Amino acid sequence: MAHLMKLEMKKFRLLHNILFTLAAVLFSILFITVSLVDSMTDPLQTKDSFESTFLVIGLLMSFIFLVYSSVLTSRLVIREYEQKTITILFSYPLNRKQLIISKLVIIMAYTAISMTVGYICCSVYIILADRYFDMLAGSFALSFLQKWIPMALITVAVCTILSLWPFIIGMIHKSVPATIVTSLVVIVLRQLMITKNPSNQESLLQILLVALVTFIFSFLIFRKKVTELY
């Protein structure tokens, strides 16, 4: 398994994806800055709060990296089935299921790490922006971290699990477009689900249910579709 992951890391183009993460973080910071400046300069608006801005960070991280994880899934997995190039790999004495698992582990790890980096960078940015430019309503307190850290960890964990759904649907249809569209549908459904909760987060029961359903469907895909070439 470790050998397969080393093999797949060469295809992953680590530097390219690190640069994407940095670009995504910078875009998020720019987006947040524009929003904060607009709320400061418009006399009809009040300043954004730390809570609302942190929720925006969560939305940005979820959207950017769930979509990008589906792009990675398309490139590293689905396209190889769609273009039949996976048959070359399967001609070697490799465990087919372990090969696909190694690809998914890399994608999920990248998603989790990138979202965590994004959360940290954007959160530090809004704290410094308020300290030096008074861009948000109220003042930052360390007690905010007691709420922010669990919220961020939950979002990262849920999005890492949800990053498997583009693979599930993509493998059913052996289609790159279906893989990308699935990530957008997942984002919309998640937002509809969490906006019904006062905390704007999944409950423990919801997390367990999502994890269970994802595991079951992933197991079925590995059992029926991974070794199916056409």
C-alpha cells in the first residue's frame, strides 16, 4: 500500500496542488477583504461580526476544496476509466482496489490539510485586520477559539468524507462531468442541511449518518465498479 501511494504521489503533482492551495487562500482573503471594506464604507450597513465572517470562511473553504477534490478525483481516477488508460495499470500485478484506495487517500488527505491551512490563514487574517484596521464589529476574544476550532474541525472532517461522493457517482457513470457536478450538488445539500441548525453545523448524529452512508456506498462501488473496466 505504501508503495502504491508513493507511485500515485508522482502523478499527484504536489507542487502544483500546493500552489493551488496558496492561490485559493489568497482568493479567500481577497474575498473577505472586499466584504469587510464594503460593510465599513457603506453607511447603510453595519460592520460584519467575527461570527459571520468565520462562517463565510467555512463556506469558502468547503466550496473551493470540495470542488477541487472532485477535479482531482476526475483526473486521478475517473478519467483513467473514461479513457480506458486504467487498463494499462491493471495489466501489472497490482491490487486494483488498493491502487484506487491509495488515490482516494491522497485526495482526502490533501482536502483535509488544505482546508485546515485555509482556516488558519483566513482566521489569523481577520484577527489582524480587526486589530490594526478595526474592520469588524466588536473585539476579538480568545474565547472565540473555543467555538471556532471545533467548528473548523467538524467542517474539515465532514468535507473530507463528502469528497468521496464525486468518486462514488463518477464511478457509477464513468463520467468526468458527473464527478464535478456531484461536488456542486453535495455542497448545496450540505448548506441546506446545516442552515436548519442554529449552530450552522452538523450534529453528531448527522456526521455519523453521513459517514455511514458514504462508507456503505463506497464499499459497494469498490465491490462492483472498481474492477469493472467498461
